[in-house]
Amino acid sequence: MNNTACPLDCYDSCEIVFQNNSIKAKKEGYTQGFLCPHLNHYEKFKIIESASYKGKKISIEESLEILKKMLADSAKNQILHYRGSGNFGLIQEVTDHFFSSFEATLTEGSLCDGAGDAGIVEGRGSNKNMPLSEIAKSEVVILWGKNPHTTSSHLLPLLKDKTIIVIDPIKTDITRDAELHIQLKPHGDYALAMLLSRFAFLHGFCDEEYMQTYASEYEEFYELTQTIRIKATTQEIDVSLGEIGKLLNLIKNKKVAIVCGVGIQKYSDGADVMRAIDAFATFIALFGKEGSGVSYLANSKEGIVSPFTQTKKRKISKVDTLFSLYKTVFIQGANPLAQMPNTQRVENSIAKVENLIYFGLYENETSEKADLIIPAKSFLYKNDIRTSYSHNAMIMMNKQLESDKGISEYDLASYLCKEFDINLESEKFYIEHFKSFASKQNDGTFVVKNRENIPYKNGFDTDDGEFLFLEEYDNDFDMKQKMFLVTPKSKNSLNSQFNREDSVYLHRDNGYKDGDIVIISSISGELKLKVKNDDNVRKDCVLIYSGTKGLNNLTSSKHSLEGKNAIFQENKVEIKK
């Protein structure tokens, strides 16, 4: 079969037809005949072709023998498996099965969306997705910290002829088509969501019957919003009452989708930010209705039971992992020396690891430090299966080509399980296991069973079926001192893969010229970057794209208060030449 799918940890989950040794977009379905910017250039990036040990090229067989010896010579509590989400295929978890069964330590938490997810689950009881098929039916789309040209290009055709509202500190490409752009200060989202609920209640936007049934404590929440000082708060977040009024008028009596990006929750109170947005959506009765709801990064594995052993006895946070506690560290599909916050701390910690193993596709900061490098196989050379957090499809990732370069995750785990006498079923068994959670459609595609196209139609997944509002409003983030650090995704790279940025973007009123070298500093560290002036950036913001080398010198290794998430935008920064 020549059909497969993109493996990248990305919203779009492009479906692919492999023809004439080249990847093409599937014309039907979610991919709509075009590939996203990352996948368009996927084949142009050089991958690791040979295993190596201490800088010397070796065979795959030799690398596996060395890996086996490293594991055998280490106490089980001295072994760490650090797996990222560079590949989103479900079979990637087979390595968790080995390391968990071997009683090694695994990681948990998120460098991406964990705080927002925690806030959603607290309010709704679950994180169910508003699929693309429902966004297509909306009349108004609020893009709240979401830049579809970069992170969700397949959303763009669905926005045609809709009223678009953008809430974002950056004037992104989509603002050209927007009826309203609220260019608020970073972290102003929390207060804005609370104020929107307050004014929605005041101006009769609330569906009383809906609220009594599914959110009966709405009056108490309204009283909480009344504790917010309107004039002081709107000035602090740089939003006018006119903008709030215009937004409410644009959505009145319309089918509304609120599509949220992850940047709004990159703070210690990120869970509360997302929960406050959900509260506003509940106030105007968006949940459980066709073409309406809130879209975020939903649980892509909803309704699927993993067949792999994944004990929680030994798990540590992915955000502040202390590598130095371990003799042997196996890093898969991740680049912690660039992706984890507080790079200096990570560098100091990882330097003390005796056996550092890197298993992945591309050279990066982490592979440069690794003792043993084991090349992975590209998605074209192995079988897998994937789901998405933007739709309910289950997509088969069929092997397209044979290659003797690299090794698949399943084959590596199979070797280790055999050597250490751990039970492992066949790869086909696991593929069929995952497929059992999907139903085949008339057109031959698969969708995950029992997922709701219109989630929360019969109430929320809380104990009593009602939405749980925030009970207190604690917003003590510094909105005045120093400059805001903003770390969005780049259209040229995906985290630390592909064409990474090398500049800091500033409004020209800050007084720097293009090409000036500046030092950006925070309480965590500093880095030097060249300036690119961009008047789409607020004057009080420092924009550095995710994946830029050295960016995480500036970020904190503290967790969000809920969700064990990295808080990349928590630190304020200063700039000097």
C-alpha cells in the first residue's frame, strides 16, 4: 500500500500518498491535497545513517551489543528512559514497554500542553477534542493564541467566509483576514477571559436553561469575575472595553469555535488560563452544539488502551529531569539540551552521565554529547499507526521502502526484550490491537470508536455532569516590569528540527537596527542573538522562536502549578547591546 501519514508531533497529521519515491498529499479528507510547511521539505534534511560509539562509526549490530552491556552493567534504578514526541506513532511506546518491564525510570509531564490540558480536565472532567469537521461548520472562529499559517495550515481552508477574531500579542498573518484583532499583552488572556464572562452575563448572553442544567454554579463564578477591577485590568492587559464589546457583538447568536494555541498556557498558572477560557465558552453555551466549542490539543489517545507495560512506580518529570542521578540515560526522539528549559542546568546535569545514548533521526545538541548514537528509521521504512488531536481519524502508516540503515523502535525493543527475557508480542499484534479501537468507514478510512463529533452533548464528564468553575482568581503575574518573552512555533522548524531560527524579533521602536547583536538576559541565564525588526511584535515583547539555539538559557525549569508543564514564558527579560 502506498498510503502512510506524517509522524511528526503536529496538529495537522498529514495523510500521505507515496509515489515515485516522493511524498504527496492525499487529496481527500483532512489533508485536502497539500502538505504542511514542515512536511513539504521533510526529504531535504539529512538524517543520521550510521551508528557510532565515542565518535567512531560502528554497525547497528555493534551498537545494540554496546547498549545491552551498558544496561546490564547498570543498576536498574540508575537507568533512565527519556522519550520525546518527535515521532507520534503509537508503536513508539514499545520502548516504554521494555524499560518499564526492566524497572528503569521513565519520564512524565509535558514540554508543550500539560498545563492547559490540566485546566480543561478540571473544568470539563476530560479533554475531548472539537474536531476539524465541527470547526468547518462554525460561523465565527476565535483564534486565541493560535497561528494557523504556522501550526495548522489545514485549518486555513476551513476559515473561508467565516468571521475571524484573533487574540494574540503578535500580529500574525491571519490578522489580515480578521474582523477583530485584540493585540493584548502576553498573559493577559486570563484576565480577558474572566472579563468576557462578566460582560457576557451582564449583557444577557448566557443561556439560563443551559446553565441551570450543565453549569449551575455560574452565578457564583459571575460574582468572582466582579472582583476584577475593570479599568485597572483593561489598562494592565492593554485591551479596551470597545474591543470586548465588539467581540461579544460579533459572536452573538452565532456558531462559535474558540481555537486555542499552547502559548497562552506557558505559565505557572496556565491551567487557570485555559479553564477561564472554557468558563467563558460555558457561559455562552458553546459546548455540546454543532459548530461550536473549544479546540485545544485534545487527548489523541482518547478511547484507546495501550497494550504496552507502562508502570508509574518510577517516573520523573520531563521538565526538570536531573540526569546526573543516572549512570545510563537512553534518549529517544528528543533533544533535551535544546528543548528542556534552563539549558545551563541541563548541560551541567547531563555532562555527569556515564552512558549517554541517543536514538533518533537527526544530529542535534544532544547527539553531539552522546557516547552511543543509534540511528532510527524514517517513517517511510517501518510500519506504524497514528491518531491525532485535531480529528478522530486513525491513520495507517504503511512501510513504503526497505532500508538497511537505522533500526525501528519495535526492532530495537524486540532485541532488548529478547536479550533480557521480557515478553513482547509481534509488531503485527500491536498494530492489530490499536486497529481494534477503530471502525472502518465506507471510504476505507478508520476513525476511533465511540468518539463524539460533538463532545459534551449530554453534559460534561465530571461527577455530576456539570462544568466546574474556578473558585478563586489569583493573577499575580508581573505585567509591568521588564519585557515579555514570547516563544511561538516557527514556520521553518518544528521545535529543534529542520531550519532553526537564529534571531530575536523586536519592534523597531526599541531602537535597534537589523543585524545588531544584543544580549537577552533573565534570572535563568542569557544569550546573544542578532536583531530582526518586526513591527508585528508588541513593543514590550521579545519574540524568540521555539527551537532557536540558546533560547532555553532564558527559561525556568519550574513546573506549572498544575499539569507538570514547562513554563517557557514565565521569565521576564532584559535586552542590551
